[in-house]
Amino acid sequence: MNFLEKRIQQEGSVLDGNVLKVDQFLTHQVDAQLMQKIGEEFAAKFQAKNITKVITIEASGIAPAVFTGLSLGVPVIFARKQKSVTMEDELLCTEVYSYTKKVTSTVSISSKFLTPTDNVLVIDDFLANGQAALGLSELCQKAGATVTGIGIVIEKSFQSGRELLEKAGFDVYSLARIASLENQQVQFLTEK
Amino acid sequence: MNFLEKRIQQEGSVLDGNVLKVDQFLTHQVDAQLMQKIGEEFAAKFQAKNITKVITIEASGIAPAVFTGLSLGVPVIFARKQKSVTMEDELLCTEVYSYTKKVTSTVSISSKFLTPTDNVLVIDDFLANGQAALGLSELCQKAGATVTGIGIVIEKSFQSGRELLEKAGFDVYSLARIASLENQQVQFLTEK
């Protein structure tokens, strides 16, 4: 069990509907030391890939993404779910459905921040059905940028997200892979 | 001019309605190195105050807050504007009006993360009318926690926020204080 899996085992809880609650250190309260370590892991994995930008989606993706950007020494962009009055540039937009929030959001990035020469690392807190990661990849494609990798903090491997992303040709690296949340128990994939 | 003011001078732009756009390094694209330095500044300022928690509000407050939490070695909580299905605990809630987004949001924190023994440092990206900082302070008060300080990345000193917060008795520390955005020019307060 790695450092993150231990933490999930100790502090995560399983709610009805296969929902894993990790609000003690990731999705509401954030353990910055843990995020730093997570950022270092993603950076180590993708170090040789000449990453030029890290992108994520607000809000829970921001903490792991900024530490990844710090370790790689590249800018981080967080896609926005709500348009701010300062977003008056040309926008790249796509629709993302969140199964945990039960809403479809229009997710956008100012087009000036992504160019065809960018090698992008997509970072997100959870991979379940893959909708957020696919949406972010779509924004990159619209900009002509290359998605060089996808780094996920917690993957629900029993849902369809990873398969979907791999079929689309993406290199997916998840720090914790969960095989099952049945009977309120967290079971990790043993082979990694 | 300090490191942040220089960056604002170089990369910020002024939009109609006294709006300062800093989406190159803070509100949309994030410079993680800069955020680390900002976190270290806040930590140095409040080091002696026995801070036990850093709180902020999603989304642009998260990057400066997590680096502050890292430097102080304490957990960071980001208040949420939208209820997630994993937020099934008792919530502390308040209403916050955003002048830049022109919407009122219900902002909430799970009550289990704030206790009467907490000394809280509130961190936010902007201080204009003070509504977000006041809202976060209200959540702390509801929990019986003490707001020990408020750290702001960019203060619009020509708006009412600082006065409001100081009148309420808070120790406000802003890294960049803007005296005026008139004629599309950023003028900083000279005395600091």
C-alpha cells in the first residue's frame, strides 16, 4: 500500500452509491504536505515528457495540480465552471457532467493559455466515469495542444473512466486505484 | 515595489469598472512558484500567532492558501460554493455576494473541521468589498473559532473592504495594495 492508499484506508469513508469521501485531506480540507508529495509523484512520472502546462478543473483538482506544476516548473491552468467578468478573451468551452454533483457544467479555458506547441499534463482528483478528464482533453484538442498524460489522484477502477481514456489513446497514471467499494470497504487493485 | 506588485505591473490589465485582471498568474493560469512565495510571506507574517487552520474559498483562493498551509504546517479548508454529495455532515453556511461574478453564493464548511480551539488564518486572492472575508469569518464565529488574521493577495484599497474588516477588529495583511485603477493604470499605495 502506498502513502496515498494508506491515507485513504485510514481516513476515507464509503457512502451509499459507491461514493468515496476523502474530505479530510483532498476535497474539502486539504493536507498540503500530502499534496506536495502527490505533485512530486506526478512530476517524477512525467518528468521526461517535456510537459509545458498542467491543466485541471476547479475546485478539488487545484491543490494537486499546483504542486505538480511547482515540481515540473510549468504554469498550471484551472478550467472554470463559472464565467468570471475578467474572462473576456476568446474561450475554449466544453460540457462536463458530474456524477457526484448531478449537474452539467460548461467548463472553459481562455484560448490564449493553450497553443499547438503545448504538451499538457491533465491532473484531477478523481477518475470515475472519465467525463472531466475527457472534457479537459477536448479543450486541449480544440487548442491544437497535445495531451501528453493524465494524472489522477484516486481512480475508481470499477467504473468506466480508465478504459474510456485508454481507448482514446491517453497515458493514464493513477496514484490510488480502487477495485471495489462494496460493503463499505475500500479494496485497492493489487497489481499496479 | 515588491515581487507581487512588479508582477501585477507587468502582467495585470485593467478592465472597465475597476476590475483588475490577473489571469496570467492567479485567477485562471497559476504561477506555482509565485504562489509558493506568497504562501511563505503569509506564513512569515503570522508565524508567531499559533495558527491551527488556514481557510479560503473556492476557487482562486485555493492556490495561495495551500502554500500558506504548507509553510505553516497546518490543514487548509476551502469553503464550497456548491454542495457536493459527499457533504452529508453538519454544515456551517453563510451567503456571500460576489461583485465580479454578480451572484450570491451559499458558502459552506463542514462543521467538523472547525472547533472553538482553532486559531484561523483566512486567505483570499482579492479584497474589494470584503464580502468573502466577512463570510468566512462568520463561518469561524459560528464554529466558535477565532479569526487570528486575514491574508489577502491583492487589496483594492480604494474600495470599502479593508475598512470594514478593520472596524470588525481583524488583523488584515495584504501583499499588494492598490490605490487606484483609474485611467487603466495600476497605482499602488506608497506607504505600507
